[in-house]
Amino acid sequence: MNEQTIRQKLTESGLRVTYPRLALIAELQRNETPRSAAELSATLTQFPRSSIYRNLEALEETNLIKSSMLKWVRRYELGDELVPHHHHLTCTQCGAVTQFDSPKLERQLVNAAQAKNYQLLSHVVELRGLCRICSGQPIASASMLSQSINTMKRLRPADPIMEKLKHEDHYLPFTGEDEPSEKP
């Protein structure tokens, strides 16, 4: 989709064409997987975070982008106004997100809503499981997760403020006693 089409869609939606909006849509278009507001803010550093959030809200209200909870985080992607409707498969082990579409599933969702006397306006489908690569690997057990956490703690960079305090004379570790103990 070219910039002229995006400008036209913004205008048709009643939104002003601004550089932050164009940049957000371009960034979402560049990535195949939905992105969180924090990820977008980290990529589009030329804009204040508040501008990113305001524009995400405005674009979502006009259906130019949509949000959904993927991997337990609100993530944004281009809306059905800009790309064909699709769903997601999310690997619970590596976090890979794959898009898919299914006309049969769409018909079943409409039928299910009608059976309950609902008019279906929109829906989000995320299937969670193991991708082709991870399905050959064992699922992480509690001991494997504990091992990973301990490894991450060891690899975590030292806190420079705590390191400085430890090397200064006035830093004394808490011993639980009323008076700090003297250093031998």
C-alpha cells in the first residue's frame, strides 16, 4: 500500500494527515506481527510517547488499525480498512506469531452469533499452541523455567548505584539489629 492510499484513507476517515499517523501506519505495515505501543514508541523515537498513544487511539477509532491482546499484551496492527481480515496463531514457547485466514471459520462465527440473536460486528481470534519448530522440542517444565530465571539473574547487569554504595564508607548492610554493626 502506498502513501497516497494511506493519505486518502486518513482523509476518508475524517482524520488529518499528520506525520506521526503516517509513520505509525508505515511502521505497522513494515512488520508482519502486531506491535505493542511500547515497541512502537521505542522505534519511533522522534515522537513523544503521548503522541504515539493518542494517535493509536485515533487510528483505532476509525478502524485503520486494530488492537488485540496477543501474548498477554495489547498489540496493534493494520485494520481491515487497510489489509485483508486475518487471525493469529501464537507459539506459547518461542512467541512467534503467524497470520492465517479461514473463510469457513468466518462463516461459523457469523452463524454462532446469529444463533444467539447477535449481529456480529467484529471479532478477534488467537490460537495458542506450538509452532512447527517448537513442537519437536519439549515444553518448558517448572525446573527448566527456574533454571532460565537463575541464568537471567546471573546475566543481569549490575546496578551501578548499588555498586557505588557498596564501595562507599557510609554503606553498611542491614543486619536486623538496632545499631549498625561495626566493620572489623
